[in-house]
Amino acid sequence: MPPPADIVKVAIEWPGANAQLIEMDQKRPLSSIIREVCDGWSLSGSEQFALRYADGPQLYITEQSRGEIKNGTILRLAISPARAARQLLERIQSHGIDARLEALKELAKLSADPTFATEFINMEGIGTLARLVESGTHFGEMLAFTLTAFLELMDHGIVSWDLISLSFIKQIAGYVNQPMVDVSILQRSLAILESMVLNSHSLYHRVAQEITVGQLIGHLQVSNQEIQTYAIALINALFLKAPEDRRQEEYTNPLEQHLTEMASTLAQKHLRSIILNHVIRGNRPIKAEMAHQLYVLQVLTFNLLEERMMTKMDPNDQAQRDIIFELRRIAFDGENDPTGTEKRKAMYTKDYKMLGFTNHVNPAMDFTQTPPGMLALDNMLYLAKVHQDTYIRIVLENSSREDKHECPFGRCAIELTRMLCEILQVGELPNEGCNDYHPMFFTHDRAWEEFFCVCIQLLNKTWKEMRATAEDFNKVMQVVREQITRALAMKPSSLDQLKNKLRGLNYSEILRLRQSERMSQDDFQSPPIIELRERIQPEILELIKQQRLNRLCEGSCFRKLGNRRRQEKFWFCRLSLNHKVLHYGDLDESPQGEVPFELLSDKIPVSDIKSVVTGKDCPHMKEKSALKQNKEVLELAFSVLYDPDETLNFVAPNKYEYCIWTDGLCALLGREMGSDLTRSDLDTLISMEMKLRLLDLENITIPEAPPPVPKEPSSYNFTYNYS
């Protein structure tokens, strides 16, 4: 008979004594259990003791967290959080250097525990640590442990960052600005400054006055990718929190510029080339967190275009109208303009029509829709000024055509700009967990404009390949979108490589790819084919089910979500080979291969699993905000609900793993697998199997006469006419 659900069997350790094996009644008060354990070792003052986990982070167990204890867990009797906080507070203020160092080392470890952190903060512990830093008397390991403890304590969100003093900020900024400083101190200093900026509007201004781009550039040139990551994360934080008007400010000396003027700084060749040569093209592979920070930087840089994208053109603004006049002049050499007003107006109207504007009389009206607003005009002017020969060639070769196949440059440029804004999500906040950065955007000072110039030439080329007319405009734009998105998915490392990818994705190749994909998804409608599909589907579903379960048996690594994303913590989960138990446990780092069952200390019997929930129905997602940056996490979240009322919460590393695990768990529970991946796999595999079987039938020779000798009956009990 299984033990009651409220009883868990655990081992409790105490230094120098034999472990106690007890059955912990979860209905009893924790203080009563601790008193009983102390009595077993003849320890008095049970109120001065607490229970902690013996493995992993060794967190304190509270009445709120005790429900997470599983059968077979090893616990440790320890002094209570309040007593530990009091003792450590006394020791870090002692005069003995060795004693203080050991105390700070232990404090740095314990500060990650929310129960201990609450007690230590209530004793004014953060103020004590801040004064130790401000004194400037701590160096080396002692300072590193002090900063680690401070950051961990603040990360719990118990006290406000606004309470931090200016002298503390100056001291931390000083460590970042020093040319030679210990790596661990530099890492923690950069992380503290980033947290200040992200968590306090007032501290943003103070930090921005202490740190310049030139000082951070030096940290991007080191070989330590962790330091580079922290430096870019700080740049991103300052960029993200900068007021709109300060992001766009102009300046004279970029290396002495404070980080409030981010827009112009990020456009500077020096900073871009440093990131390109020392980070993206460095000697070490880009780790996940660095990829995320590069993605964030890319998104924030493109978001600088949002203001122009959402600005309508004022048809009465002469300066803006002059830009259109300049486009016309470059294309048609306006030196020979007629002198008469009426003649000039008629010629301008004709020229604007040849330029491909929708409104020939007043082309300014073409730029009144947002998006893309004035951004489209900026792109067109850049093409005309920087790539003048290309611009003139595109305009003239289309304006001289008389067969209705001319490509309207103006209309195409406006729609293309809108499309590129959608593809690159201009104006959207970065998604948490996304690593989708494109190296080629770091290879040019005007990457956006150059990207547009490549794509407008692609559009013109595709228009000619399709022999399109004005009625085909939307079809051409759909093909061009597909060409661009397919090329970007290949992650070209430079704009030249992008051009090569696009050359290979001409209209004929897009048609071939579409046909191939359509063939793999075709659902023939004739009754015999429908019958064959219905016969095949159960076999294919069973194959998919077995593949999903096999993947669960191999297991996957998941990242634990915390307040500071860079401090990666992992856990691993896999299904037992007999499909009866889910094994899981924490890991110190991401594994390189399969994790043995012996290293996974926790387990859930499959028979105890009640259901699988996803997205906003997950317990760990219900407190997540609806902000854009949490959307992707929400789409990758799922939870296993099991008896009595427990949950195992997941956030998959990507959409593929999400589909594999949710499908596999549904298959495990005998429920329908309903992910997009399963539907896609099912359609693809059924189509492949049908083609193979139909190909066998097509190869049968049917004699005309006389009637053939009867053969073994076919496995298909239907007749199909192949004529």
C-alpha cells in the first residue's frame, strides 16, 4: 500500500553525527519537526535551527516551500536564517581580515536564498555592504564577494534601488573605468550598473553621467566573452532607458559622449567595428547570452528608425518637397527645365509618373501613410545619393518601357520599406530569450540603408523575371518578402553574402521551392486517395508518437528563469526507458550530451500526472506581465500537473523542443498530439508514403489481352485509373 500523500521520507544530516531517516508529516508544523530532529541529537534551542537542502543551492525550507520536498531528499540541519544573518553581519564588520573574508564568502553564497536575504536586509545588511564598498578599503576577493552579495540581495526586489547613494554609484563606476581591475570585480560592477539602470529612472541619469562609450569600448576589446557580454548588456540597458529626445541627439566626439546620446554613438564606425571584429568575428563561438545581447542591440538600433517611420510627410513643407525634387533632378538631370510655369508643371507630372509615384501631381501625398512615412523617402534619397548609377538605371529602364511591364520605383520603394520594417520588427521591444541577431547588420555603418538598396534591386529584378504588370504588384511583393525572409534565415555574415543568397533565390527557385513544399503537403481529393490517406494515418501517427517518446527518453536541458538573465541556471528532464517515470534535476551548466538517470535526483511517476497545460494556463506564467518581451516566454511555457497538487514547470529553449515535449507528454497520457510540428510531420510523412505506394502502382504493367493469369490480390482493395 503506498504511503499517505502527506508523508515524505527524507534523510537529515548534522556534522559529526549519523543521519536521521524520518517520515516527515507535511501536516505538522515545521517547528515541531525541527524540535524532534534536535531532540534526536540532544541539541537544545530548536528555535535557533532550520532545515536546508543538502544539495544544489542548499536553500532554507519554509512553510511555504516545504511542499517541494520529495521522497528520498537529503536535508541538513542548520542554524536559522535570522541567526546566520546576525552572525555574518557581526563577522563582516570584524577587524580580522581572514575572518571577514570567510564571512563575505559565505554571505555571497547565502544571499541567493530569499529567506536568508529577508533576514539580512531587515538587519540593515545592505547598508553595511554599501558602506564597505564606499570606503574603498576592500580589494581583490574580499571586494568581489562583497559585490556578489550586494547584487544577490538587491536582486530579490525587497528594497528599492532608488535608495543607493551617489557615492556608491561613483565607486562602482570607478571600478568599470579603471584600466586594470580584477575580472570578477569588473563583471559584478557592470552587472550592478545594469540593474541600477533597468530598475530606477533616477539612477539611470546618474549612471549615464559616470560612464562613457569610450570607457565601455575598452571592455569590448578583451578576450573574455563574459566581460564583453556584461558591457554590451549595460549599453543596451542605457539605450533602452534613454529618453526619446536624448537617443537622437547629435554630438561631436563619440568617445567622450555620455551614453544618453546613444543613437549617434551606435552609428559610429569605431563602436560598430569593435563589436564586429572583437565579438562577432572573435576567436570564440558566440554563447547564447552574448547572442541575445547582440539581438537586443540590433533591435534597439533599428528602433531608432521608428520616429521617421511614424512621421507623415507634410505636403506644405518646402524642405521635404525639395527631397522629392532632388530625386527627380538626379534621375532626369533637371538642368534643362523649361522656363514656363505650366510647362514645368506638366514636365514634373510626367517625371513623377516615370519615377513610379502613385500621385503624379503631388507625390508628397504618397508619404502621408504611416508606416513607412518619411523613412521611405529617406531610403530613396540614400539610394539616389550613394548608389546613383543604380538608382538612375532602375528609374530609366522602367520609365522607357512601353509594354505595361514597367516597375513603379516610387510605389515599390514605399511598400518595400514598410515590408522591411515588418520583417525586422522596427518599433517592437526585444523578446526575452530571443537570440536572432544578424551579423551582416554589424558590417556597415549604414546597414539599414544598404539593406534597402540590396532589396530594391532584388525587387526590380524579380519584377522583370515575373514579367509583372501593375495588377501583379501584390504578387511581386509576396515573392520578394519570401526571397528576403528565406535569405535572412540563412544568416548571411555580410551584405555581399546576402546578395549571393538572393541571387540563388530567383523567381524560378521560389516557384520550385513552393512546388516542392506544396507537393509535400498536397491532399489529393479523389476518393481512392482519401481512403489511402485514412489507412496510412494511424501508422504514421504511431511513428510520430514513438519518435516523440524516444526524444523524451533522450531528455532535454531547460533554463531556469530568473531576474538576471545572464546568470544561467539549468535543469534536465528525461523519461525513463520504460515510459513510467519522469526524472529531473538541477545542473551547474548546460550539458554537452545525455545526462545519466543517476544524476537526476527527482522523479515523478507518470501514473501521478493529471494533465499538461501550456501558455498562460501555466502556474509560473500567471504572474508574468503581458509586456512584449514576455510574449515569447509565454509561447514556450508548459507545466505538468501531478498528484497531489504539484506542478513541474518548463520553459522550452525553442519552439521545436516545445512541440516535442508537449506532444510527447500528451502521447504519454494517451491524449491527442496537437502541435503545429505534429500536423506538419503528419502531412509530410503521409504525402511521402502515399507517393511511394502510388509510384509502386504506377509501375504495374497492365496487359491489354488476353486476360492475365490471376495474381496474388493487391494490398490495395480499390481501383485507380492512371490514364
